[in-house]
Amino acid sequence: MTDETLHRTPLYDLHVELGAKMVPFAGYAMPVQYEGIMAEHNHTREAAGLFDVSHMGQARVTGDAGALEALITADLSQIGPGDQKYTLLLNDEGGIMDDLMVSRPDDHGFFVVVNAATKGADFAHMRDRFGRQAELIELNDRALLALQGPQAGAVMKDICPQAAKLVFMQAGRFEIDGAEVFVSRSGYTGEDGFEISINDNLAADFARRLLKDERVKPIGLGARDSLRLEAGLCLYGHDMDETTTPVEAALTWAIARTRREKGDFPGARKVLKQIEEGAAKKRVGFRLLDKAPAREGAEIAHGGEVVGVVTSGGFAPTVGAPIGMGYVPAELAKAGTGIELLVRGKARPAEIVKTPFVEQRYYRG
């Protein structure tokens, strides 16, 4: 894709005006950084960062809830009005097609948010499997902003006190300056925060209003990636894909207990067998013992033999060390296991550690 054919979010002109370095990402021209990844990362951990995530897919699903539930791992009967769940879209072999957020803003269906790179395939798969049972309506006229950080709640309280009363994984419809917005108390940085869906023609003015608050700064994709890595959160297409199951990706917790008992989710036979007997490989976190980071694609070795591959890696500003995630044989997944990362032909010592790498600070009331 050339610069001319990349999609632009409703905040593109604002990103350019603010001096962002723009890069191609999932078919969109997106800001990778403004003042620098380290500064933006630290500001989000200390105050509040504003992220443009409008490239992600937003849709409304109405009709028979069973049509959607049959494709994912959540129990939709447990999602009441105002609730939100993280769930997985699985193929028939239990491979992860995407991870997504599902919420029920009212009594008339569900609101789903999927990854940018997979939204076309996700929505086509859902429509194909829904048949006449349910309808998926893409919300292409809406932007999505994420306000993240320990000051996010205070900032939201100043502009929408009712939305500030939400706790982690709650959602609802609110009005801000006469505009209807859909707000969830969630995000992907490990910090307290909100995701705000708003009509695309109102998004730039809304973002400018937030950025007038001295607690809020614009944050690019670079810091978004280092923040989510420190929080131990998977990036689809890197830490998981259709070749990995929820058990292998250490996301078994995303399969509702009732769905496990019924065994009625896609690929249940294979996934339930892995839950009972264990999977051959497992996603783990690691910390390098020297300063050289190991990037995605670097080989993981143990006892002189290559045993796995890095799926995410880089320097972690809050941790103050290089960290990463990758897949290793299950018998090597225990915290404290010594491994080596092969970086530019040299074996770098590392250790399997528990994730998240930094404390998650979600607001639970």
C-alpha cells in the first residue's frame, strides 16, 4: 500500500498537526510517536495518554444472541446491560481468529470491537455463520479513542461524571457536549482508562478538548506496544493467530466456565483435551539478563537447542530492562527457567518470568 492508498482515521489531520511521525499500520496511516516512545510511555504510566484506535473495527450485532455466542468463548447470558467481556473468536479447530471486546449497551444486541488487521475477515466470517439468525452492522461512521493512565478517571470525571462511575469492564451510553458517546472502562495498556466511541465528524474536536487538559498527551503506536507488552497482553497476529489455541496462548481464562462445561464453542474437543492433558507448547514471558533486547522472530534456545520463537519483545521503560513473550515447550514454561535468546548470532541469557511484567491498575471500584 502506498501513502496515497492508506486509509486515514478521522484524527489524521490532528496527528499531522501535532507533529506525529506517521507510519503504515494495518492498512492505515497511523501515528507511531509524537515526542518519543519513552516519554509517551512514561506519561501514560504517570498521568493520562490519548490514543487513536479508530482503525479498529466496530459493529453492532442484533438478533439471536446464540448466533454470536456459537463463534466465541464468552457466555453471553452473563453479559447484562452495561457489561463488557474480553473473548476469543475461534475457528473450527480451536485456533484463534481474533480477540475482541463484546458489550451489551442496552437490551437490543451487542457492540463488538475487533482488531484492525482482521476486521474484514472477522465480519465476513460472522455474517457467513449468522445466516438469518443475526445481523451485523458495521459502524464505519464512528471513531474510537482510548484515554489511559492513572489520571484518566479524574479527566473523565471533569467531562462526564456519570461515565467516570463505571468500573473495569463496564460500559454505557452517555452524552458529552450534546454528542452521544459509547464509553467502556477498559483499554490495552494495563492502566485504568476508557475507550470512547464517537461519531467520526465529532472526533477531532473531542480529542482537542481532551488534549487541552494538561494531564493528557497524545500517544502513538510505539508506546501503545510497549505498554501492552509490559501489561502481558497479547497482540493479535504476533502472540496469537489461527495456529494457536487459547490453552497454548495462556488465555484459557477467556473461555467461560459454562462454555467449558457444555463444550459448545468452536474447536471444543481439541481445546478441552488440552485443558485436561496440557498443551505441548505455551506462551510465556521472559526477561533478558543483559541490555540487548530480543525482537519478534528471535529464536529461543535451551541447553544449546532451539526450542521456540519470540513473538513480542523490546525494552520495557517501566521495568527498566528488555522483556518479551514467546512460545516454548510446556515443560520449560515454569517461572525461573533459564533460556537463551539468539540475538544477531549471539546467545543472550534470559529467564522465564510471570506476567504481567508490571502491575495492572484497572479500576474495580
